[in-house]
Amino acid sequence: MHKGTVAAALLAAVLLVPASTRPAAAAGGAPGGNDESATLLRVFLRDGTSVVSYGEPAQVGDRVVFSMPTATTPNPPLHLVNLPLDKVDWVRTDRYAAAARRAHYLATRAELDYTELSNRLAQTLTDVASMSDSTQRLATVEKARAALTEWPEAHYNYRQSEVRQMLGMLDEAIADLRAASGRGRFDISLSAFTEPPPPPTGEPLLPPPTLMESIQQVLSTARAVDNSIERAALLSAALVAIDRDKDGLPSDWATATRAAIQQTLAAERSVDASYRGLTTSTLAVADRRARVADVRGVERLLSRVQLRDRELGTQRPEAVASLVAALESKLDAARRLRLARDRWELRLPVLVEYGTAIRAPMALFMQLKPALENIKSLAGSSPASLRLLQDGATRLTGLLQAISPPDELSAAHALMSSAAQLAANAVSVRREAVMANDMDRAWNASSAAAGALMLGTRARTEILQLLRPPRLQ
């Protein structure tokens, strides 16, 4: 038998590891020592304490989000926690997660993966022994070596000494196969083996918390969060845990802790009430001041909110931020209204002149409305009423054409002119419908009258609104 074939057969025998020889998982590898507790990681706070995270914590921008169990049962209730990043020692948290993942892997999957690797490699080399093409045999073994080289780093360097031995034997096999194929060049990468980095150390794994420690961690998290609603929810969860599991807790500790939580919750509710009162009263005053374009008055409210927040201990930054945003919106509205009113006052002489001129056309339109309503509803129109309506529409058109509206009123003035034209059209079509006894024409007249009424009413409303001082919408 060829020397390369002998080496391959020997290596296959060495690598084949029966599943029955698999060692038992090391105790204490993952927090809690079983698959369920393997998901228990830790989030380390800046004060040196840590809280349990059920699964991987995530860093999202300047926040850290994780699920914290609020009980020590196998399937505990979870509370989603959202902490500011500056409250978390993320380097230590990340280091602990890496150590926990490694320990969990070594205790559960490592030997299975190694056995799979060994069997797969043995099968590959057995297949090589049956190949007749030397180039194909060499390429297959080199591919197997490349996969074996990458395996330790991807598997927490498990069995790295055994893998090193495998690589050495593969190098022998490759050298023999190269010699057999007549290729004298030897690739230096075959004999090189990079020493893998040592396993992560320095962050010992912690056991799962006791019932009392679990409650204390909930309280630590409640102190760290910066949202009052979440803080109250965590405090309430701790209270529920004490009441639910009081038989498993020291009675003195449970009584004292329960009283302290209730006192803290009462203080939180009092603070909430103070900030709600500040928000309600401030927004009411701001609304009144914005409606009269009192810019300085709204600005003073912003300063007053900051002062009152400091008096309350700056305990609700989210409530103050929301209130300040609302006040800034009111301030912007007040400034816009102030600008509009300044312009209105500057344009007041022109507006007064137009208001005087448009008074008669608008009064005439109001006189034409009853006759237009009759045409619209097909309620009947006498010859006299049609003549009066025709004359009124003609006169209205002439009056409007004689007026030169200011820029801000040109659109509304154009609407009134369109209403006069539609009114004249409604009279003409109604007369034709009566003469021909044509119901379809009567409906056309009705549509024209409806359009005249709609445009005229809208134009009148807009004109009156623009002639008055601007108001906050």
C-alpha cells in the first residue's frame, strides 16, 4: 500500500471518536448549571452591582435593553428594562456574556460538535483512500485541513491540542500525497499552526440569584432606570414577588423591604402628581398667551418650568422634556401669530378700504340667496324673481369688477366673482328649462345655483376672516 494511503488510514482510525466515549458536561459551566438557566446573563451597573438578563442584552444607541426575570421559577415572568448606557458597565457586561456563552457551549454542545468534526473528517479521509486520481486526493485533504484549521476559533478553542495533532498528521498526509503526485513544492502554510488565543478569563460566572437576591436586583434596576413609569412598574413587580413568595423570604427582611417599597411608591406618586399639575397649569397659561401672541409671556413660562423642575429635584426628565417641547411649539405659534398681526396692522388701511368697498356686494349676494335656493331645490321661480335675480347677478358682477382687492384677499374676491357668474348662469338655464319644460335643464340650473351658493358662502367667510385680526388656529 502507498505510504500516503497508510497515513490517511491511520489518521482516520485516530479521529473516529465513538459517541459512547463522550465525557459528561462540566458542572457549573453556565450560570445555573442547566439548559434553562444557560440563558441567564448579567448586566453590570456602574456602581459595581449586577442584575440578571434573561438572554442577550442589546445596546441600542445610548440605551441598553434586556429582559430581567422577576422570579426564580423555571419560566419566570420577564420585565423589559431600558437603561441609559452611562449607567451600565458595558465592557464588563460584554465580557461576562462571552464567558457565559463559552461555558454554556463547553457544557452542552462542544463534545457533540467535536465528535461530528472527527467523524466527518474520518469519512473524508476514508473517501480519499478510495480515490484513484492523486490530484483530487490532494485537493480533498487540503480542503479538509483548511476546515480543521478554522474549527478551534469558531468553537471556543475546544480540544485544541487534539486538533493540533490532527493538523500535524494531515500535514504528513499532504506531504506524502504531494510526493506521490510529483509536486515537489511544499506550501509553508501546511506546517504553520497559529497558537489560538487563550479562553476568556477575568470575569467569573455567577450562580443564579436566590429569591431574595432576585428581588434586590429588581430594586437595583428600579433605582437605575430613568423613566418614572418603568421605575414604578419595577417596584410593583418587587412588591408582587415579596407577597407571592413571602414564605421563602426572611420575615423581617420581607416586612422592612415591603414597607420601603410602599413608601417609595407613595413618594413616586406624589412626584408624578406634582409634575402633572405643573404640566396642566403651564399648558393652560401657555395656550392663553399664545392666542394673544404674547411671545414674552410664553418665554417666561419656559424659564418657570426649569425653575420648578429644579425645586422638585429634576426627578421627571421625560415629563419636563415633553412639556418644554409643547411650550416651544406654543412659542413658535405665538411668534407666527405676532408676525401675522404685525403685518395685518401694517396693512390695516388697505384692508379697511377693501372692507368698505366689499360691503355692498356681500349684502347683495345675501339678498340673492333665497332665489338661488329656490332654483337649487327646484321649488319654482316666477318670472319676476328670475328678472330680479338676473339683474342682481349682473349688478353683483359689475360691483366686484370695479373693486381691486389687496393681494391677501384676491383669492377670496375671485371666489365671489365666480359665485356671481354661476348665479347668472343658473338664472339663464332655469329660464330655458321653464320655456322648454325640460327637467334635465332644470337640474342643470339647480347645479349652477348650488355652486353659486357654495362659492359665495365660502368667499364671504374668507373675506370676513381676513379682514379681522389674525387668530391662532
